[in-house]
Amino acid sequence: MKSAVVKIIVSFVLSIIVGALPLSVLCSREISDAFVPDSVPPNFHFMQQSVTAATNVANVSVSSQTLDSLLGQFYEMPPSLSLQEVKFYAEAAIQTARQQNNLHLQARAYQRLSQFYTIRMNESDSAMLCASTALSLARRTGDTALLTSMLITTALTHLDNFHNYHRAEECAIECVRLAERQQNMPLLGFSLNIIGDVYLRLGNLAEARQYCRRSLEVRERCGDKATNIAWSLHNVGLVEQALGQIDTAITYHRRSLTLWQNINDKHGIPQAWKNLGIAYTLKGRYNAAVGCLQISLYLRREISPISHFLPPVLLSLSDAERLRGRIDTALRYSNEAYMLARTGKMRQVMADAAHEMALLYKSKRDYSEALRWEEHSHELHDSLAKRTTAQALNELELRFQNEQKLTEQTIRTHIAEQQRTTTLALSVAAVLMVSGLVGTLYFRIRAASARRLLEESEKMRRAVVQATFNGVELERKRVQRELHDGIQSKLISEKIAFSTAHNVLLEQAPQVAANFMRTLNSFGTTINEISDIAQNLIPANFEERGLAVAVEDFISAMRSAMPHTEILLNVEAVSDKRFASDRELSVFRLVQEIVNNCRKHAEAESLVVDFALEKRVNTEHSGKEEEWLIVTGEDEGRGFSSEILSASSGTAKGGLGLSTMQNRVHALGGTIIVDSAPERGTRIVAAIPLEI
């Protein structure tokens, strides 16, 4: 009876807050559904008592089975377990699993702890550590079902806690492969949904729609659980919302809400209310939006008062309140979001909250305060960008240091082996010096050993150089992705915000508007520079399109950049061929160096770049015939002095560009010849063995 009275009171209060009778009826009906008392499994309390009793008497066998049942399958916690209970039973399971050396139970327990830390703020590092530990333990068990569950947890942790979209996508793609191999349709639907979520957050809406709709189709076709189908509906709705199809998005959000309410999913219900609130805001129905968002906020606080889900809901509420003219209420929400985000060290959310505060103070015509918050927002965005760049550079430096240490260790090992060999040979030679035959044999052995050492050293040097170039290329890919999908997207968003602010200030505060205009102009320049940098780091879709297409696109772009130089290109020999990825990328970089050197130094009227294939006998492999790629670059420009070239072999002594070309070609086991003289042009011929 008391429960029914409480439901009626809550429904009445919320209907007053929303201020619209139709929505109040909807809210009261759906709130009553959302707050159905938790249904406890019949044997749940018995299981809890068994855990306590078994732990007290150190009955490992009983407690292990009971704890495994309590922890359950992925995201299937008993609804009456609180967050603290999840942590308690997970820690008890870890202790029991270690006593029994039960890797399966230990992995499951670390997975639960990762989910616990994910929901709580200020504990993202702990969540990532637990997820990584769970994944490592699952790989050791050889249990494919357990491994896929841990991959999903790790992907979600990367996605929600660290916004590491690339790592989340890697884990999800591994799950897709496992699911397709096993014909596990529920797992396939889950993995596809995560990949769609990654593309959605990166702003690639076409790919996001494809993966999210495929996930929904797979889940509905295989009769997956209602909560999983609801999450696919949730993501499809978000994609449609991002594409501007608001009515379609609302339909999907309502379907997901209905499914989550039917099973009383405590995490899904507030998410659906939030989605509806944002959709109603975009549609201009601000009263309805506020009502939905307040329900979401209430339910989130019921789960955890310090959850990292709270600040985004508060920011959405602030946005809706601002749009319907309740500035002071919006300020209260945005300030609370900022304080919670600062407590949780959520710098991206802090930046968004600061930007929202700037918009609110601008609405109050308090332009000095608006400018202060906008500057603070930019400071936070700048610090995020710097931290991302610093992290990338640190990772690259650490990788190079590790490779250098490995190289030095290998060299020291070879030197020690050679010293032992030489010492032994000298001892034998001293004993058998009386025989000229033995002496001759000794020197032959020593010469052969020296040749082998020289060959091994050369192979090792090539491997180190190639590993260094590969590391640089991998880092280029990652930095390009961060620039394009992260910094550039944020700058475009900020430019739009500044443009809106400038239009308002132009009428109300012309002097301040002038400062905004300078900043707005600098945004456009910076965005273009970042786009050029990202494109120059690595060609778009290089791996899919291949060497010939990438070179043709590059030469086409350079023809515009070099209007006074006629560039002739012949790639017919490789137009329908693909080679090993490291060779394709190294050859592309070689062509870049040839063209850029001509552009910077040659002042040539014409440049010819030619590709050819020919058969050669590799003397290092018992006369085996191999296919070699011959790349020729020839211009009729200024040329350069022979002092820059080695008189013996025609290889570069000085000049970073020539040296880089040399290192790339030699690392692949090839040869390069540079022939040039003042006023006689330059001819570069590189021959590279291919691995087709």
C-alpha cells in the first residue's frame, strides 16, 4: 500500500515539473513501470548465506561454485545486488580463486571489479587495470566463451573510461572474428554494436549506421535477450539522431525504453530517458525534454551518487533549460556537472561544461564572465590536445628506446661470441703453428667467421632500421587519426560556437566582437593546417588502394603544388600488383622524397618518375631468381656537387633526404644510386627485392 502511495506522489510531482499534461501522463505511466520492486531469484538469499558460511569456514569448493553463480554471466548481475555487494563478492571470489588456482573464477571476478570501477568516478585507472588482468587470465584458460566476454568488457572500458576508440575497436573486431568462427550470433550482435558505437563517437555516421543496424538485425533474427536488443535500438536511435532524423530516433528510443522497462534494467532505463530528452531538445519540445532528463537524472542517482554517467545528463538538462529560457536553473545544472566532472577528473566533460557556462552567461549578457568560461574551455581543450600529443611522443620515444636496447644487446652478444671464437682459433693456431696447412685453415676459418658476422650485422642493422621506420609509420597513423577525429572535430565545433557568439556580439558589443573575429579567423587557419598535416602523415586508405593509386594521387597533388614543373609518371608495371605492405609504404615514401627534393632544390622544368619490374639472381640465396622493383626519378634541374656524393659508390654522405632514401632502400635489402652534377640534373635509381 505504501509503495503505491509513493508511486502516485512521485508521478504527481514529476507531472508538475514537466508542465505538460500529455507528457505527465506518459511519465507517470512509465515511471511506475520503471520502479517495479526488484524481483529476487528464489535461491538468491540462500546463495548469499552460502557464500558467507563457506568463506567463514574456508570451504573453498562450495564458495567457489556459489561465487561463480553469484557473479553470473556478462552483465547479468542479480538486480538486488548493490555496487558495494558486487565489489564484496568479486573480492571474495578473487581470494577463493587464488587459493584454488581457479583462473576462470579469478577472471570473472576481475571482470566484475572492472564494471564496478567503471560506474564509479575517480577510478578509471582501476577499471582498466582490472579489465586487462581479466583479459590476460581469460587467454590463459583457453576458454573461448570466457575470452569473448573479457574482450567485450575491455572494449567497453576503453570506450567509456579512456575514449580509446582504436583499442576498443581492436577488441570488438577480435570478438567479431571469434563469433563468426563459432557461429555465435548473440556475441556477433554485441561486437557489431560496439564497433558501431566507436564509429558514432568518431563522427563516421555512414559506418556507424551500417554496423548498428546490422547488430540490431542479427540480434532480432537470433532471438537475443531483450536488454541486448534494446542496446542495439539505443545505438541505431543515436545514429539517426546524429543524422537529423529526430522522429525516427524517438521511435527507436521509445522501443528501447519499453524493452528495458519490461525487464527492469536499471542501467538501460535511465539511458533511454536521457536519449528521449536529448531528442526532444533537438525537436524543440523543451518541456518534454526536461521531464525526460529529470527522470534519467533521478534514476542515475539511485544507482550511484558519484557515477560518471551523471555529468552528461546534467549538461543535457542545462542545455534544455537554457533553450526554454530558464537560465538560472540551467546554470545550477551546468555548475553541478562541472564540479562532478572535476571531482572525477573528466577533463573532456569539464571542457563541455565550461562551454555551456559561457553560453549561459552570454544569455545573461554577462560577457566578461562568458569570456572567462570560454577561455577556460579552450584551456581544457588545449591541455587535452597537448596531453594526447605528449603521450604519442612518449610512446614513440619509449618504443625507439626499447628497440635500441634490443639492438645493443644483440650486438654485444654477437661480439662476445666472436671473441670466444677468435680466442679459441688463436689457441689452436698457436699449438699448430708448425704446420702451414693448419695456419692456412685457421685464417680461412677466421675470414669465414668474419664474413658471417658482417652478414649478420648487416641483416640486424637492416631489421632495426626497418623496425624504426615501421614504428614511425604506425605512429603516423595513430597521430593522424587523433588529429582528424579528435582535435580537428573539436576545433570545427568551437569555430561554429564562436561564429554564433560573434553574430550576437556584433550587435550588442562591437569591441568584444572584434576580438572574437580574430579568434574565429585563427580557427579556420588552424583547422586547414591540421587537415594538411593529417593528410601528409599518411595517404588516406593506403592499405586498401595500393601503391599505384597512392602514387598517382600524390603526383596529381604535386602537379598543382609545382605548376612550373612538368611531372611525368609511369606506374603501368605495378598498376595491377600488390606487394608486402612494408615495401609498398617504403616505395611510396621514396617517391615522396624524390619529388620533394626536386621541388625544393632542383628548379627543374620536368621530372620523370618511372616504375619497372625485372628478374634478378639473388647471389645471397643460392642463385635464386627474384622479382625486383626498379624506381627511377630523373630531373633536368640544377643538380648538385660531387662533394655531396661518395666518390666510390655514388651514395649520399650528406643531406637528410638522400640519407633517408638510402636507409629505406638498404633496410629492404635493395640498392640505390644517386647520379648528379651541377647544371646536369639528378638521376636516382633504386632497386628493391619484392615479396609478392
